[in-house]
Amino acid sequence: MTGLDALVVTPKTGAEPITGAGAPPGADLRGFWSWSCSDLVGNAMRGVLAEYLVGLALDCVTGGTRIEWDAADLRTAQGWRIEVKSAAYLQSWRQERLSDISFDIRPTAGWDHATNTSSARARQSDAYVFCLFRHQDKATANPLDVDQWVFHVLATRRLTAAVGEQKRIGLASLLRLDPRVAAFPELPEAVAAELTEQQPG
């Protein structure tokens, strides 16, 4: 069967209309985005936003689109593969207390969307950026404010050497591994320094 290669996805503007018989006048992609993606504190969208924020800092998302389930969340101009994980003290639902902070670090089978093939199970990135939405007041929480985040950068080689096949890591355990802690403007320097110093050889 022909015509089944990977789709080439172009960035949308939000103005693209919903079409077809019975489609409401004025319904468009922006309306869908508003309906589906407005909860930026919830785990799903917060994780995607964290990827985007890191991509903005590393200048590797402009003009492109997110590839869902790719082996690495981001790929930089230097060729670095970056895995982005997020956690937060606040959740969208009613809480009895602030959430404990932990991050998913399980090894995965890397998937290539262009060829639809998988590689061996491993941690597929060169570095992890652990993004903590550290704000603790729901009344003023705004995940779009980069000052409400803190970022921890750790080379994947260092992470795997310390934890092996472990599936999750708590904040205290992560800090014991001495990651580079960065505010948003410091992320490019932190990633570059961590990966440059951790190169084998």
C-alpha cells in the first residue's frame, strides 16, 4: 500500500476551521485548543508545557511541531537528545496536602516515527531536564510564568550509573546526585556544561 509514510506535520495557527456538513460557524482549531489544553497545572498538559519551555530555552522548538512518542522529547542543534520530566506540588483537583515530588525515569524502547521501528530498551537521551513547577499557592499559580519553575539538569550517563534500571526518583534522591540546578535563563548553559563535562573519554 502506498502513501503511508510518516506525515509531515506543519505548525498550525489556530485559525484553521472545523469543516464539513453541520460544522458550527466559527468553530476552529483555536477553540479545540482552548477546550482541550487550558488546564496547564494538570499532569498531562503540564508535562507537554515543560517540554515546550525547555525547548524554548534551548532554541529547538521554533517552527517545528512536537513528535509524540519520539525516542527523545527534544533534539538540539548540537545533536543532543533531551528527555524532559515534570512534577509539581499543586494539582488541578482538590488536595489535602501538597504532592510529593518524584519523576519517571524508567528506561524505554526508543521509537523512530519515520520508520516505525523500535530500538533496545534503554534511557534514550543524552541528558534529563527535571522540571519542577515549584509554586505552592493555587490562587497565584501560573505555569506560563517561568519564574515559578526550577530546572535540574543531569547527564543520562550519571543518572544510569547511580540508579540502574530504577523507574522513579524522588526529589531528595535526585538532589543527592548533584544535578545542575537552573532558572529558566540559565538552562542553555546548564545543559551545555553538564553534557560537555560528562562526555566519555
